[in-house]
Amino acid sequence: MNLKSNHDDLRQLDRVINSFIVSKTIPSLNVILEEPIQYFHKKTQAIQITNLDLLISNFEEMDVMSAVYVKCGGDLNIGVLWYLLEEESKPLAVKLLGKSHLNEFDKLAISSISEIGNILTASIVNAICNEAGCKIYSSVPGFAIESLRILLEAIVSDFGDLSDTIVASAVEFYGLNSGIKLQMLLIQDPKEAKKIIA
Amino acid sequence: MNSIIEVKMGGLAIIHGETDELKTFVGSCVAICLFDINAKIAAMAHVMLPKKINGKQRVIENEVGKFADTAFAYMLNNMIQMGADPKRIQAKMAGGATIFSHESETSLSNIGSRNIAAIKQILKETGIPLISEDTGANFGRWVIFTLSSGDMTIISNLKKTRKII
């Protein structure tokens, strides 16, 4: 079945991912940030890999992001990108490292942000594994500071070997005390996304 | 006044004139320009992947720059039809960055390096000289090719650099 053209499948996938976010990812992020978390599940959509405009808002076009990408392989190929404004990632690293301030992103700061991406990715990927009854392994988290367009270009090119289209699920998380806004983009090959809702 | 054609991801454009510029923004993708400066003909492709590897990948009309192999064939055929001399065609390229760094060497598919290697192989096979390049590293680049001069201007907003190759 072609998930790209099947709105019912996309809505169902949306619901499944939403349930994983609520039951697994939010509690994990809550523990990491030590504050209540609010989230907004934007939507799950199937897009051409060359049409990144559908994933980038006008507000985000010029922003520089700190990002962590974890690529998952095995029974399913999944890419999970976590990103937030670079200026918001420094206070986050300061908090994680227990420092008073951070002048620049050193190895330790990068490692701390990467670890958050790793933990949060595991929260959702483990849920997918359990739901779909499959085995998935994760790459070492990749870190980057770049514009969202460049980050996405690298990721969708990686999926381009598999398909012309991707299924992308976007979620925003807000730390209610700190005001930190963390975003997640979960990317799948359309024909594989079907396995999660089978 | 210069007219500028912006080449989108996976896109390709060919220009023929004195004043036109070709422009694109690349990270792991590669902006490859072929040009015959005497005939004033230039082409730019925004290459995403080395080549088609399965039948499910399509090359649609506005994405002929997506794969290096099909982009080269399209550029060369059309440039020659427009009057370019194959012996005079030269190349410049930029991009192919490795955007995500890893603490260990277990990497993603490292698409930037693969794109660069594929394009250099095609240039070698077709005998087109690569005049200059600005490739690799870990940042995105604006790439502007000016037909009148043959200059390729590389701008990084993040690194706050600008250079001509």
C-alpha cells in the first residue's frame, strides 16, 4: 500500500507516534530537564525528499540550530533529528554539565547535548520496536550547528538511496520553567512506516 | 542588471548570456557547474546523490540535477546542443560537507564524500577538467556562479566567509 497517498494511514501513524511521545519521550525529557514538559505534535506528512520547504517555517529559515541526529537501521530505517536554537542549547548544556556558564561548545558540551538526543531517541525507538516487534540498532549520535535547511538536506539525502519520498513526523517540546523549545523530526521510508501501524 | 537563477535542491539550470548568474545553497549536496566561457554557456546542478540505485527512484523534470550521473548527461547534451564546444567545457564545484560530526568514526552514510567522489569520477571519465573546488568541511555554502567571469563565489553565513574560486 502506498502510504504517501493514504491519509488514513498517516493519521493512524500520527496517533501511534503520539502515544509513544506521551508514554515514553515526555517522561524521559521531564527527568532530564527536571521540569514539566508541554508538547505539540504538529503532524505526520509524506513529502518528496526535495521539498524541504514543507518542513521549514519562514521563522526557522535564518535560524542557526544545534542538532543531534541518530540514524536507526535494522528491520526499520528511521532517522531522528533533535534540534533547538543554538542560543538555547548553551544554557541547556550548562545545566546538564552543572557549570555556571559556557563560552563555547567544547567536546563536553557537545557530548552532553548528544546524549540527550541519544536518550530521547531510544525512548521512541524502543517503543516502536515493541509495537512493531522488530529489531532496530542506532548509530552514534551526530552533532551539528547549522541552519535547519542544511541539516535536513543531509538527512533526506541519506534516505534518498531508499526512496523519493519520506514520511516525517514533527513534534515540539517546551520546558515550562526554562522556556526551552526542543523539536523532533522523525523520518521514515513510507513503505517501512506502514510496518509500525500494521 | 544581473538576472539570477536559483537552483533548488535536486534541480538543474542552464544559462546562455552575458549577465546571468546561477545560485544555490548546499550542505552535503554538491553544486557542480559546467561552463564554456567562450560560448557563454553554463549549467549548474544541485546534486543530492551519486546515482540511481534502484528502480523506485525517479528522475522527474524539475529534479534532473538530483543524481550525479543523470545530471551530467543532461547538462552535457543540452550545453552542446546550445553551442558549447565539448573540448572547452570546464568544471567547478562546491559543497559535499559532512554536516554531522561524530565522537567515534561510526558514521552515517557520509553522503557528502560520496557525492564528491562520484562527480570526480564522472569528470575523469568525460575528460572535463575540474578547474577549482571548495568541498568537504562541515558547513553549508551559498554558491554563486557568474557566467561573464567564470567565477564561483562561495559564501558561508555561519563561518562568515566569502571567497572566489
